[in-house]
Amino acid sequence: MTDQPSTAPNRMQARTDGQKRALQKREVLAAIGGKWGKFSEQELSDLKNEDDLAVQVAAKYGIEKAIAQRDVADLLNGRAL
């Protein structure tokens, strides 16, 4: 056995990473719900990706998909759904 640390993530680190991802997702969904209030909690949790959100925003608000895509990209600002 060596004194070198293991390269595999330990359970605590994996849990922490999972918790961070869950928190980030909740924050993104809250931002989406704050901007586009016509979405139910279920609809927010069912969103798959940025394109799915843009399609749904376009449909719910009667705007062109290109405009919805721009608005979605601005809101997400590099964050993943």
C-alpha cells in the first residue's frame, strides 16, 4: 500500500457534487419561473434542455422561436438546465 491519495472521488465528494448540481438546477428553475410565470412547477421540472425551454416559451407566450431562444440564452447565461 502506498501513501498516495486515491484518485477516485470519495462518497462525500460525490454527494457534495450531486448536491451542488441539484442546487444549481433549483436556482435555474426558480429563475425561469420568475421570468415566465405561466409555467407550472411540473412543467418546470419536466424541462429537458435549453431548446425545449425555448419551444415551450414560444408556445406559451405566442412569440417566435428565435426570440424565445435569445431570451432563454440570456436568462441561462451559460448555465445548464
